[in-house]
Amino acid sequence: MKRFNKAVKYGVVLAATVAAPAFATGSGGIDVSGAVALIGGITAAVTAVGAAKLAPAATSVAFKWVKGAIFS
């Protein structure tokens, strides 16, 4: 049964690999410039949120290390 499952898995992967190029034909692909521009526009906001979440965590860890160094 394990061999059969392995054969089915390889067969599915092979079929997907062979079938995928059929969808790649066309006039050049999908235009993703709008999505790229949108992601580029929110980069500053995502960076600010990341810094706002990371700063308290880093402060907490630093405080824990200093406290451990003092009271050990």
C-alpha cells in the first residue's frame, strides 16, 4: 500500500508538472504592477508597526537580562 501511495504521489506531481506549462501561454502574463505599487505604498506603515511591536519586546528582554545580571 505504501508503494501505491508513493506511486500516486509521483504520478500527481508528474501530471501537475506536465500540465502547468499549458496555462503559461498567452500575451505575456498577468499585469501585477498595481499590486506591486500598492505593496510599495504600505511599506512605511508596515515598518512602523513592526518597530512599534519590536521595541517593547526588545526592552523587556534587555530589562530581564540586566535584572538577571544584578540579582544573580
